Amino acid sequence: MAGGGFVDSGGAGRRYDGGVTFFVMFTCVVGATGGLIFGYDIGISGGVTSMDIFLKRFFPSVYRKASAEAVHESAYCKFNSHLLQFFTSSLYLAALVASFFASVITKKFGRKMSMFTGGLTFLIGSILNGFAQNVIMLIIGRIFLGIGVGFCNQSVPVYLSEMAPAQLRGALNIGFQMATTIGILAANLINYGTAKMHGHLGWRLSLGLAAIPAAMVTLGGVILPDSPNSLIDRGQRQEARRILQKIRGTENVDQEFQDLVEASEASKTVDNPWKNIIERKNRPQLIMAILIPSFQQLTGINVIMFYAPVLFKTLGFGDEASLMTAVISGGVNVVATIVSILTVDKAGRRALFLEGGIQMLICQVLTAYFIGKTYGTTGEGAFSKGAANFVVFLICAYVAGFAWSWGPLGWLVPSEIFPLETRPAGQALNVMFNMTFTFIIGQCFLTMLCHMKFGLFLFFSGFVITMTLFIYFFLPETKGVPIEEMYGVWKAHWFWGKFIPDEALGSYAKNIQLTEKA
């Protein structure tokens, strides 16, 4: 049947000598801290924008609408402000632009240089925000934060995919998403604590403490080795072999090293990776690098991650309850990501994508129903305690569905499917589309909530249906397949196979046996 035709690679991929060493675990854990800065910012911005003292100083018009005295203001529209939304979304606009420059630096100077650059610029941005005196200083700080996010999101997933052995690539790559969720949870906890402080110290600490994960990433960019793939690509073959032996824990790395060298030689025949990436043989990867990150944001997850405290205040929760509920959803996010780490290389990418999509769809529809039943279209009403708790449960179940599917896999799959010659360009596209839709949603959500009301959750559920069907029909299984042999997976697929010429296949991929083909 014409469904998700794929190569069953669970154990069928080429196996190299060596195992999982402490050194590769160390490098992947330290490298994954690049996700901390991304997660911390996602969690911190929603918290500070729900603090009255922060709103009163920087966004007084929003404060007046959101205050208890504004009794005639619709619950859906209390936080509707383009400037407030731009405070959140400006970071992602900067990350979008930075991703193009990051792809060049990643290819020319290595993955660790991009990580170092990202950590350093994020450090500068956190200092500016912590000492901000006006909205302009806040926005400039956010731009520096965005540059840091753009560089780290471009380099870290690729670095992790290249350092990890194929059979554990999924679990180790998801370390990036794990660090992101830990950053979100840490930010939620910090917001909960600093909101109780008197004066302006609370929000300054929330924004300024971003310097801690930034310093960790910057240090990682100094102490970590570059990946063997990147070293070979830059002509440092002896060092690449030494690093490969160290991360695999064996002297016998000849076969894997030769495969990496062949991939590098093939990549050097490509003068322009941006021109090569649009060639017919790269059509499957190109489509995935565009649609997967776009769909990831169109799940509506950042409605929760950016604006969780704001959303809960909109739904009638008090200040402290709103922040605590955000902490709870952040904890669920971390636990569900651990589930993904434990299952991604066993159950595979497709199974997690499909289950997560169905779970998110059910939760979004039920959330829309309960909000619509309580507030209607006027925005007037109040949840009972039982209904409020059930909505929190639905939102947490929705977060869990995302956190073990589209959250980590939205970064993992695009980072593992590109050949070496187009990998930096492919990851740049991944970051670009992710940040484009993150910016759009961050800039428009509060306005959309004001106009679409509870229907906003149904709006996102329509995209969840679309993306789940897309995964079912068009994404082959990639677990356990060496990155350099990924063309064989596309060749075996019922739809993408016609785009892949035989000469694009590696020596192993030419001998792959199809287990299912429409």
C-alpha cells in the first residue's frame, strides 16, 4: 500500500567497530548545552511579561489593560500589544538572519567555532537585558540573544549527529532538545522565585541569569574537539582520525574514516552547496528541511512555551498560580523528552511523530471546547476549579505529546538526512524556517488570541492533522542508518525513490534490501 514505505534499518545499517565511550558522551552532553540558551530564553520571556512591575515599566498600556481594574476588557485581549509581542519575537528574527552567516562559519571554521560565537553573543545579550533601562535596550539585547540562538541552533544538532555513533545518534542528538527543555524548566522556576522579589531586582535577575547558560556554551566552544567530519572537510585528516578513534574507543576506525573521507571528497566537487541543495537528488531532504521545522512551530507549541504564564492569567489564574502552572508544564516537558531519548532509537522516528501528532490533536480540540464553553466569544466568564485543573491537564498532555515527538525530532531528522556537501546549508534552512515561523507566531499570537479567541486552538489543530498525514506518507524511517548512507533510504521510499539516481548511492546503500515498497 502507498503509505510510509521505508527501509527497515533497525540493525540493517552498516556497523562500524567501536562503542559508546565516555568521551563521546562527554562531548555530546557538553555540546548539547547549546540548547540551554534556547530553552532558557523561551521560558524566561513569558514569565517576565506576566510580571506587573515589568509591564508597568516597559509596557504601561498593557499593564493598564491587564490590571484588575480593567473589568470591561475581554479576557482574550488583555495582553494584545504589538510592542510586547515584538519583545518576544525580535530574538527569532535576529536568529533567522544569523543562521545564514552561521552556515558559512560552520563550514569554513568548524562546528565548535559557531558554538563559541553563539555563546559569546548570547552572553552579551543577557547582560544588556539584565541592565536594561528602556524598551530600546531590551530589544537590542534580544537581538544579541537571537544571534546566539541562530549560531547554536545551526551548529549543535549537526555536531551531535556527527559525533554520535549511528545506532545512538537519535538519543544523543536529542540531548540538544533535552537541554532546551531543562532551560525552559529552569527559567520557569527562576521566574516563580523572582516574581516574589520587591522592586525591579526580580525581572533583572530573570533576564540577567541567562549569562550562566551562555557562559557554559562559550566554554564548551573552547574545550570541545571539532567533529571528524568537519576536520576532514577542512583538510585535517590526521587530527580527524585521532578524534574518531577517541570517540569510538578503538584504533580500528578505517572503514568509518574511509566513508567520511569519501563523503568529504564528494562534497568538494560542489562549488556552491546552496545551488547543489536544490538539485533533483536532494529534493527529499530539501522538502524535509523546509516543512519539518515549519510544521514544528505550527503545532502551536510556542503558544504555551512563550506565553504560558500570560495564557494562564488570561484564563483567570492568579499571578503566582500562573507561574507555578508554567513550572508544572515545564517539568512535564523535561520528563517527556527523556521518554523520547529512551525510545527514539528503538521505536523509531515515525512512530513518535505519529503518536505525538494524534495526542496533540486530541488535547487541542478539547482545550478549545472547554475555553469556548467557559468564555464563549465575549471573553467573559470564569473556570470552576475542576474545569481549570482539567485544562491544565490537557495542556500538560499536549506538551508531553510535543516533547517526545515534534520537539526533539524537529531538530534530529533534518540534521541527520543531508550529505556532507549540503549539510551546513541544509541545517541553515532548517533553522531559517524554524525561526521564521517562531517569529511569526511570537509576533502574532496575542493578536490572534484576541481576534480568533478559542478558535485559535482549532486553527493549530488543523495544521497538526496536515503534518501527521505528511509524516505518515512521506517520511521514511532513518533510525540506525549512517548519515553517509542516507541516500539509500530515500531511494527505497515509494515516492522519493524516483528522485534519487543510482550513482548517488554509497557502496552499502546500493545493496540495501527493501522490506516495503508501494
